[in-house]
Amino acid sequence: MMSPGSMSRRQMLRAASCGFGYLAMSGIAGAASTLEARPPRLRARAQRVIFLNMAGGPAQMDTFDYKPQVGKKPHAGSIAAFKRRGQSGLWVSDLLPNIARHADKLCVLNAMTADTSIHAQSMLQLHTGDRLRPCPSMGAWVAYGLGTENSNLPGFISFNTAKPSEYAAAQLPPVYGGTPIGINGEDMSKATISNIQGDHLPLAVKRLQLDLIQTLNRDHLAPRADDERLEGVIQTLELGFRMQAAAPDLLDLSTESKATLERYAVGKNYPAGTCKASDFGRQCLLARRFCEAGVRFIEITHGSWDQHTDHRRDLTANCATTDAPIAALLDDLDQRGLLEDTLVVWGGEFGRPGLTPGQDKDQTGHQHRAFTFWLAGGGVKAGHVHGSTDETGSNPADGKVHFRDLHASILHLLGLDHENLAVVSGGRRIRLTGLQGGQVVQPIIA
């Protein structure tokens, strides 16, 4: 065993703070930056973002981009029935009857495009703006630009995440990286924030323990005012302690009514071929709770849209699993006055080509040149469709929106300038919209 004199400060901190979590959460130690809320430089229409990540590539022509088969032309069309919905007349698939109720809230982008049809690369580009190199995640950029509205919680929460690169701070100070809750299909009813649990000491004793450590840290910092890593540890430990009181209550759904749990389909069983049904409903309900608590960027993931075979069966199951929880989330945000300044974003890393009429094979591939996203709240036009695809749904006809343009628009709605929200690392200027830049999609701004 090491004697106290032979221990490094880092080893001492690890040993002394193990009860309340030296790291506090994955990936926020070591930054001399603050999560204190900061006013945006531009006019902000949104204060926060909820990103509904439909990983795997939702089939756009069977959900929001209606393509009726004309006569006997051998092109692929929508396999599901569609109806015009609401006063806006948006086309929405019958597979999504609950989301269809919110048609007049949606801003549908029917000509999205990405650079590649490779899952991992396109998902990385969707999250970071770069499909090849590690860069800060969209949520990390938002936290970096705006901080958090709640000093007891991080600025960026990622539910049911698949890969750390999707919530990483990368070249930004680590404090802005996402806090993962539930990893790649983990049972969300048992998911916690890593390293903030521990009941071996009462909270008051932990506070005294932390005060001692922080006194030593600040004494050590005094002659080293430019020691960013030590300053980061001090801030991280404080946030980790505060999270012990705030986060467990937010993750506990026992205070929600039976009716609310039913609306979000928490615990509901769905047909074979879906992911854990209750998990997605739980994610949506937790997203509402963290949104109300002041978290700036919340990502939730439904990860089973990569359906190369059994397309009709699995698409139907995916829509059934996600439809009611998303609709319940939109209902609650609207009724609680949060939708006005909360930007909800729905979509995946690309789309899928339609099934060709007359073929026996019930399978689809990847399509990155044209697919669908939708936005709601947060300053976008409601009941609006931007862009269209050609007759086959394979290419943009007008109103093309690249991921870079989507990123620029999201930052713009939050009052952030995508051209100037940047850091320099290794002699390279890094920003969410990359070297090529993006354009704010002005026609979708209310």
C-alpha cells in the first residue's frame, strides 16, 4: 500500500473520492471550462434540443415521403397507406397514427442528403459533421456554446447510446461531452449515470469529504492559476456531487401516474422483431423530465431501423414501437409550454430505397442521396414541408438539405453562429459544419 507521501495528487483524489465518483460521469474530467449558462450571440428561438435518433435508416417513402405508384410504372413506391393530416395536409403514413395527430406541428425535410451510405461513417457525420475523423458531437457543441440551465446537471445527456464517438467532446474541453445513460440496448429501467452512486456514506458526510479535497485542490491551484486540468477536476467533482442529489430522482419514474406510463407505452409488449419496447417509451419520458430540469441537449435512440430483410414486418414493428412515445412527448411538451422553445429533431443516418413492385423479395438497402428528417417546435415552421424528391424517391428534386445545413440551422435556432462556433486543434479550425461549411435553411425558420 502506498504511503500518503508517495501518492500523486491524482491517486489521492481517486482514493479519497471513490464514494461519490471521481469521474462523476463518463468523460467530464479535466477541463478548465464551465457549464454556466451563457447567452447566445444571435436571436435564439430555441433553448434546448431533443434529438430522436432513429439509427439504421428509416424508410422515408413508408413514413413521411409519400410516393404513390403511378399506373404500371415499375418504380418503387410507398408500401403503406398515407393520408393528408391536419389543417396543413401533410402526408403521413398510416403506420404512424399518433405522430400523424401532430402533423400541424411538424416541419418535414424531404430532401435530406449525406455523403455516404456506410452506417458508421454516416452516423458519425450526422453527430459530428465529419464522417472520418473524431470531432465534437452536436450536443457537445451546444453545451459548449450555451452551457446548461441547471448547475446540478450536465449540459448533454445521451440515452441508449451506441458509440462514445456519438457523444464525445473530442477537441472541446471534456466537460461538454455527453453523459451516457443506458448503453446500446441496455435495459433502461436499470440504467444509471456511471460513478455517481454509492450509499456507504450519508450525503452530508460526502459533502465534508469533498470540501476537504476541494480545499487541498484550491490551495494547490493558487500558484498555478493557468493549470486548466486541475481547474477542470475541481469543477467536475462539484458537478458530480450535485448530480448525486438531482439525477437519481429524475431517473425514477415511480412518481409518474399510470396514465402517463401508458401514454408513453412504458412496459408495453410489441410484436416480435422490435427492440425492447418499454425502453424507448422510457427514454422519451426521461427526455421530457431532463428537458424540464434544464438539460440543454438530450439524445434518445431507437436502434433497429437497419432492416435489409422482412422489411414490411420490421418497419411496422419499429413504427409501432416509436409512434405512441414520440406523440406523448410532443403532447407533453406542447401542453407544458415547452415546445415553443424546445427543438425536436427526428431522423437517422440515411434512408432506404422503396420496394420494387412485383418483386418477391421483401428487402431494402441504404439510400443516402435523399431521405427524410422532421423538426418540431423551437422556431421552425409548423405544418410545413421543405424539399421534395423525384418520382422514385431516389434523388432530391428541390430543397436539398445536407447534414451540414441541418447542423447550421439547429445552431442558428439556438442563437449560435455555426461559422464562429469553433476551436483550433493541431493547427486545424474545427467546427460542427466543417471546412466546407453549411447554410442555414431559411425557408424552415418561422
